[in-house]
Amino acid sequence: MRKNFALSKVIPQRKKTVKFRYAREFMEMSDRYREIRKGTGRSLMDTCFWCGHKFPNGEKMWLATREKGANVVLCQTCAES
């Protein structure tokens, strides 16, 4: 589990930074997970919030809580960077 960290990247003309309270391993992506999320009417959360990586079945997702806003999922590379 990581606590109180930030991710930054350079976007043309500016730098984007999002602060997180924590991130921890959440669960593996599966067809069942996609089916459940589809029925909620909310975001499918099937791609990494930060880099846009689409999760294949079996890949671990990390749940991250932003300082301002809702929970998001991150890929392992982004969560550990």
C-alpha cells in the first residue's frame, strides 16, 4: 500500500499533477468485473486512470483514492512509479 503520493506528467504546454491519499492492490480484471461495472451505470473502470492502459483479463488493478474526487484504478506501473 502507498500513502500520500502524487503522479506527474508533462502534457504539451503544461505539467499535470494529481495527488492521491493512497493506492493498494485491488483485484484482477475479469469479464465478471466488467459485467458488474456495466450494470452500475457508472464508469467501467477498465482502463488505467493515469496512462489509459486497458486492463486485460487477469491483470492486477490498483485502487487509488484521489485527494479531490472519486476513487480510480491504476495499472501496476503507474501505482508503483
